[in-house]
Amino acid sequence: MVWSKHLSRFTILAVALTLGLTTNLPAQVQAQLKPSSPSSKLPNQSKNSFRPPRTSTPVNTQGGASRGPVCQDKKSELKVIPLVPMTSQMGATVADYPTFSWYMPETSAQAVEFVLQDESGNAVYKVQYALAKSAESDISKPSLMSLTLPAFASLSPLEIGKEYRWYVMLVCNPFDSSDNVYSPYASIKRVAPDPALALRIQQATPQQRVALYRDAQLWHDAVSTLVELQRTRPDDANLPVAWDRLLSSAGL
């Protein structure tokens, strides 16, 4: 996954630290879209190293060469980045319906699509929704987005021990998918919860939970907890350090 030359951890930090959360999906979809806008940059200070779960070699794809000015931002190297450890593109979770997060660059795309696949490449869950635009422009600002799998009656929880793949697509042309922009594939694996860790999580503060999840290599749970903290405590002076430690622990 060669994207570090185009997007640094500081860019993700800048976006994450001004997380203004809204929900743009219909009520019946029950998945949460959480966008934000960019802010200041922070230095890197972390001694932790994220150790991804053992998995197969990740698959990288970058799609959609434009044949015309469908998305004006495609004139540059538009990057949609799954928020996962950089070396493996793989994150673990104990959640049955986990939360997925990704960095969304400034874009003129009208919609975004999220796709989750099983080990055979079959779509487990897919949803498409419109991107919010300002009244002054057709451009969506850079954002950190999160989507939680909805606990529909027809959508089974992720199976423990199985690996799933997911990606995000910017819909630049609803009539020709070859004009769309795809993120690289990322992977997620649900693991069995550790009873001792579960007890510590239950007794911990939300900010302590971030560190506990991080140290236990539960990437998606750490990110989703921190995203929720950013939403509920946007002025918490400890959050910039927590974001920096988490991102740097994953090599971002």
C-alpha cells in the first residue's frame, strides 16, 4: 500500500481533531456516517508498535482511471484511505457489528459506497449514500468517516475467526463504474474476546479503553472508541495525544 508519500499521519490527525459528526444515511439503513473537516497538525510521540494479527497477504487495488472530467478532483491523485495498520491493511475486532473508518479527501463525487465482502469475495453488506455539500460549493471537504455495520435482522454478525475484506468507492459516474475511484482493499477479522480484558474494559474509562484496545491489538475497537470520544468530548486536551499514539502505533 504505497500512499504515505501522498498522505501523512498529520493529515489524518488534522481531520480527526475537528470531528464534527453528523448522520447522512436514511433511518432504515441505520449505519453511521461521521464526517469532519481539517485543522492543525501535531508532532509524533509514541513508543508503541502495533502488531497486526496474523493473516494472509493483503490485496491492493487502485481503480478508476478517468476518461473525462467526471470528478474534477481526479485530475490529481485522489486517495481514499482505509484507517487500518499500514503494513498489513488488517485490523482485528471483538465486535459483532464493528465500526469501519476511513480518510476521505476533498472530492466533488456525489456519493460514496461502502462494501464488505466475505472470504470468497461475496458482498456481505453494501450501502451507498450521498456526500454532504456546502451551499457555496459542490466540493466535499476532507473528512474522517466512520460507518457501523447495522444490526439488521437479515445481516448476521461477523463470524469469529473469519477474515473479511472491505473497500470504499467514490461514485464519480453512476452510469459508468470505470470512472469511479476505489480505495485499496482492507481486511478485518473478528476474534474471540478475552474474559480478563473484557472485565478491564468494563471497569475502565473511555480513554483508558482506547489504550487497552490498542495494546490488545484490537484496532477497530480502539478507533471507534476514540471517534466516539472525539464526538462527545471535542474540547478534551488529551485527545490529540491519544490520536497521535494510536495512528503512529499502526505505522500511519
